[in-house]
Amino acid sequence: GVLTAVAAGDHPDADAGEFKRRQEPQSVAPQPTDNGWSIVRMPRMYDGNTIATITDRCLEGIETNPYLVLDFSDTVFMSSAGMASLLRLDRAARSKSGALRVVSCSNDLVRLCKPSFLQLMRSELFLH
């Protein structure tokens, strides 16, 4: 048989499948650990396609365990709505005498989010 090189994009079905996989919210739910904290592995893109599902599942999890760790080791983008959802989750955890922790953010994600997050935090101070 003859081997032929195939360029990316020559398989529209595979490309469409990969695009769809990236867009669909992953089945994310807080996973309990032995130390009393629940861990959520955050998606690659924390944006309008994933925020509602993840926030709802985390809020449900906070009802039974208000100690929540969000692992951002795979995340490369977070929208401003994603940052607002972190504030919502933090308030929910604290209202149950728990805590929210964010771990494994890349330096790029921190640089991207820091100005917007600080602005959200400032506006949060004036909402109460």
C-alpha cells in the first residue's frame, strides 16, 4: 500500500468531532477526598459553554460539603462570567461555614484574569 500524508483539515468529521468535544461541558461534579475537601477539575475553557453546568453542580455539592477546591490545571481561558461565578461559589461556601480554594492556575491564566477579577472584587465590596 501507498502511504499518503494527510493534512489537518482533510477529515472534516474528525475536526467537527474535536470541536464539538471541546465545546461540550464535561461531566463535572465535586469529588470528595479523604481530607474533607471536594475537588472539581475545571475544563480547558471556563466560559459561556461550561459555566452554568459547573456552577450548578458545585452549588449542589456545597450543600453537602462546603469545602471546595477548583483545580484549574487544564484551564487556559476563563471569561469574566467565569470569574463572577467564582465569587458566587465563594459566597455559597462561606454561607455554609466552608471555603473555596482555587489551585493550579497557570501564570498566563492569572495574568489574563487578574485585572478583571480585581474589578469584580471591588464591585463586590459595594453590593452589600
